[in-house]
Amino acid sequence: MTMEETLIENLVLGNDHKESMKKINENLVQYGLTPNQSKVYLYLTKTGEKTASAISKNLNIPRTESYHLLNSLEQKGIIFSIFGKPTKFNSVSINDALTIIIDNEKKRLLDLELKKEKILTLWETVPKYVDDSENVDGNKFQILQGRNSILVKIERMVKSAKIDVMVLGSDSNFIKFYHTEFVNLLKTTKAELQVLTTYSKKGQFALDGIPLNTIKKLDENNRHNFSFIIKDENEVVFFINSGSSELMAIWTDSKSFVSTLKSLFKLIWRKSAFVLEKENKFTKNMAEDYEHRLREIEQEKVILDYLKQNLMVKKEEKND
Amino acid sequence: MTNLLSTSNQEEFGLNVLIIDDNEQITKMISSFLDMSNYECTVVNDGKEGLDLIKTNQYDSIILDLAMPEFDGYEILDALQRENPSYLSKIIVLTASNVPIENIQKFKELGISSCLQKPVDIDQLLSKIIDSSV
């Protein structure tokens, strides 16, 4: 970063907010903006109307690219141009921008839904060249990359499960699915649910709502680094530790693979203990702490009375 | 009230009791009246230490508190369930906490001798100790 850029960034954002802006930038990328689109949008939002050349100069983006970026942001509806000589650009508020992006995505999904029917209808008119009977279940593998594609696969598996759903994994894996439909899917399955997990004090919140009689705790010796979900006798999603921050998994309907993992699961399940709902006095509110302490004091009093009475009896016996 | 000191068969009992509770005052008092009744008493105020003692010694009865810092009674029950389930029948849960009804049900399923909420009557506690030692 040049001195001028640093100066502009500090003037515009202030040192204290750099980290927040970095995070906002990263999040906007998840909303479908490129890093440079996000940079331009945030710059306009913070500084107000600017000419293309000023944007190009201050953000150190080549002039031609800055026109492309402004054009694409305008098409997305989150910046607008102000007629004049030279033309200036300004942005809509961040709240409006996010709403516009979300609405556009919703429309796009709706379009895809509508197109699905059309494609399927068209597909029916195309003659088949492959015999469906050749497509035998039991030998398919699929690499799943990213939380969403894994979740979509899990959803299909859990919803179609008829006998059982077996889940093995550490809390840290479940936390990655927090705020998704994952727990709700497990909760509502009609098949028998069995969950083997580390269930640590810090991570158990990720499984809130799943009945405790379906959860067993992995002990120290069984805290392996692998996680998987098995559906009935025929499908499994096996998580891969790829070393990157993105989740990766393998899905397969290989009978031998499913059967091996199922045997392993059953073995660990047999050796593991059910989770009990913990009553942690340190996390309870003050009233309950008080009640707890009061019971302890009452217990002390009961024991003291007992001891006192017995000592008196002993004394009387001595005197006799 | 049963007066154990005057119980003629007190010598016959001589039970070996382990008390695991972080409340030192309570453990001292319970061990006092058990000592007076010729019970052999071991006291620990730390859950982990308690679990180690259970694994390395034979006790006729184990009085266990649930809410303890660091390593609590639930963790002890977890470990016993996995490694030494036969000890569960020796356990008397004695707690000042509100124990959820599902847990009481679970205790029964696990074969835990009894679950008492403080304050508990001494006669009741003594009778539970004898029950759990059988």
C-alpha cells in the first residue's frame, strides 16, 4: 500500500475501524461482489459522490477497470451516477444495498425454479441413449465442497432416511453448521437418530434441541478426527480434513463403505455413555445459587442437630 | 430418630463409605456421624480425586455431590457408566441442585442406588447407605 493510500484509508476509515471494514469487505464478497467492487462500493458509501478518475486514483485501480467496476455496481443497483460534467457516482445506503442484492438473488432463484420444470419437460422429449438399468446404486462417489453443498446432501439423506441416521463428529464440526437447518433436520427425522459427539461444555450449544437420549458422548479414547453421517444402509457423507477453511466431504452409496462405517459406529456407540443434562451451579442465576446454598446450610443444620442429640445420648449413657 | 450409637448391631455394619462433595463443611459433618457409628469414611472434595479413589479402592457405598467445580458428579457418572458400571449401584447422589426429572429417570435406568436432595434426613441417608451396600 502506498503512503497516499494509507493516508486516504486512515482519513476515510480511521485506524480503529479498519478491522471492521475488512470484515464488511469480506462479507460483501459473500454477497456476490468481487473484492474490488466491494472496495469501490464501500469507498463511495464512506466518502460520498466521486468522479471515476478520483475513485481510480484514490483506490489505486486502473482507470479502465474502475469504469467496469462502476458499470457493474450500477447494474446491480447499489450505486448510481449523477449527471454532470464530469459524471459523478454515489452509492445507496448499505442497508438498501444488502436488501437489493438479496432481492436480486431471490428473483434469480425463483427464475431457476421456473426453468427447472421447463428443462425437465424438454428433457423428456430427448431420446435416451443409456439404459437406466445400467445405473446401479452402490458404486457412486461424489466430492462435496463448501458448507452449502454438504448441507444440501445431508438434507436429502436425512429427509429420505427410513431406518436410522447415525452421526459421529466433534462439537467443532457441529458448530460449523450452527445457524443452518442442520439441527432442525436431525430433530425432525422420522428415522431413529443416534449422535456420537464430544459434547464439550463449550460446544454443546451447537446441538441444542436434539433429545439427550439420542446423544452419546465420545470418550477421550474415541476422539478421532473423523466425522460422518450414515443414512440407513445405503448412504454416507464422510468429512475430509482438507486443511483449508472450506468444508469438504465425500458422499458415497458404496455398500461396503457404508457397512464398514456402520459397524464402527455401532462399536463406539456400545462403548459410549449417554449425555446427562448438566446442572451447573456456576451458570445458574443468582436466585438458584441462593437456593442451592440455602439447602446446603439446611443440610449442615440437620447434621449438627443429629450430632448434638447423639452426643447428649452418649453423655447420658456415661452418667448412667 | 434412629440412634446409631445405641444400635446394638452397629459393629456389624462397619461399612466403607466414600464421600465426594466440594462442600468441606458437609463432608466433615457426614464423616463425623459416620465415624461415630463405626463406619469407615473416606472424604474427598474434588471430583477427579474421587473418581480415582473409586477406581482403585472397594467401597460399600459412595455419597456423590453433583455440582462441583472442575470435575463434577455428572462427569464421574459418565466415566463409571463407561468403565465401571457395576459401581453405579453403590452411588447415592446427594445434591443441593434441582435435578431435572429426565436425569432422575436416567439415574434409575443406570442403576444408581438413590438420588436425594439436600437437606436430607440423617435416618434416611443412613438407610440409603445400608441399601446401597447390599
